Amino acid sequence: MRPLNFPALFKFAITFTITCTSSVFSATALAAPAHAAAHAAPHGHAPAHKNNAPAANNASNARTPCARLTARLQSVTPAMCQNSQLVQSGARSRQGFPILTRQQASTSKKDSVRVLLIGGIHGDELSASSAVFQWMQWLPPADSSPLHWNIVPVLNPDGMLAAKPRRVNANGVDLNRNFPTPRWNVEAQRYWISKTGRDPRRFPGSSPLSEPESRWLSDEIKRFKPQIIISVHAPFGVLDFDGPVDPPVRFGALRLAPIGVYPGSLGAYSGNQVPVLTIELPSAGRLPDQAEMRRIWQDMLKWIEQNIPSGNQIAMANSKSSAQ
Ligand SMILES: [Zn+2]
């Protein structure tokens, strides 16, 4: 591991952290379960730091997942997290942090489009997770929403909560290169060696789905059967798209500008069957202003409504074409 860059770390600490008092947080659905310590033995190369201590081991300040996440995400208040209706999925990161999800089916529309919205697959893209928390505040209630949501604001909590946030997970794997794309064993390694020069930030892992976070997401895609997957990243300030429907042209100020296909990426893995929209926010450390966040959100909803067919519509189109 490279030595820590202390000036950068100091700057980071000022930019991204806020002080939270434990009295703000009460036990909720997100409280760390008592058995967390059993899953929380240190793995991999994560630096030792008190922020990395599992909540159940930190007896003097047993902080909930919301407390730990909002201590890192400056734009997300404890109240936002507590009110976000997140629950523990049952899956845990390498270091035992619960993967949190919000599931909201539409009660107003039977055949609703299923949307999987993911933030923070790269732990050092803090704005990506903050954006998902922000958008959750604007989610219409189930009885007026035409969409079935499955929302994962922080897929790589160990990377985000490391002493210095890291792109990779606690095992040093870039989760967005760990999905089983065709010929992964050859292509992912070859790409990592020849194109990235063995960049440790882009290590695809020793085998596809070697990591609990990517494995859980792959299982969740099979279980939930989304009609659209939206993955939020930073800092390229564009939209990227893999899939069989018309891509969006623009959300807010973000325009479509394909950034490439990588072996092992979520887009390359799912894009053939399920459209994968990648939103690259313009800064990893700072959210766009509220007006722009609102424009991106509204443009996204409109594009889904106009372009993503529901399961029944796809089935009907398939049966029509096979009948011809
Ligand atoms: Zn990213």
C-alpha cells in the first residue's frame, strides 16, 4: 500500500467529514445487529483506524450504520439517512458492514417498471452515494409512484469508510471489474495488466464475483429482475449507457458521452439483457447544486417512463414478434 498522503488526508477530513453526536441516533431498523462482530474480523488491506472498527466492537460509541455513513457523507444528514427507509439486505461487505437497501413497490400501478439504483460501487466517489440519498428524499410515495424501486446507496461501504476513502473494497478489488463478463478470466486480467499497468485501484479480483458485494449484487439482479439498472459514479460529468433501448441524451447538464466498455464492469455484464445507465457526476467530492440535482432526477424519471418497457410490455412484444 502506498504511504498515506497527509496533506490530502487533512484536506479530505475538512471537506468530507462532519462531527456527529451519538445521541442523535436511536436504534432503528438500521441498528447494527448484535452478531456484527462475528462477521467483522478484519480482512484484506484496509488501514487500521477507529472509523473502521465495527460498530459492535466499538463499545464506547456503538454507532449505527446511518451514523457511520453520515459521518463520512457531508451532504447526508443523520435525519435523511434515518428517514430513508433503508433496511439491511442480509448481505455484508468484506468487513461486515451491512449492505442497505430500500425496496418500494408501486401500489398504484400493477405492471410497474422495476428500477435498480446503485450508488457507491467505488468507495471514493462520495458524491455518488450522497446523490442517491438525496434522490431517495424525493421518491414519491408508493401509492403515487409508477415505478418499483430497489435502491442501494452504498454498495462498497468498506471503501467509503476506510480512513481514506478507496475506490476498491477491503480486499483491494475494484467491484466494477469483478462481474462475470464473457471471457473474464482472460480479458479482465489482460486489461488490468496491459491497459492499466496493474493499477491497484483497478484490480479485477482473482475470479469473477470473488467479493461479497459484487456477489450480492449479481444475486440481487437475478432476484429482482430490474428492467433498468442505474449506477451512479463520479467525476466525469457525463452519462454512459449499455443496453438495447434508446439512451438518454441529457439529464440536467449531463450529456451522453460513452466512456468505454471494460471487462468485468456492471455495464458490460448486464447491459446485454438489462439496460445499464451510468450517471457520472462532475465531482467525486461535491454534489451538484439542488436545482441541478432536481433536474437530473426529473429527467431520469421522464426518460425511464418514456423508454423503459415493463415486464409485461416486453413479454407482449416478444409474443407478437414470435407470432409473426
Ligand atoms: Zn466509479
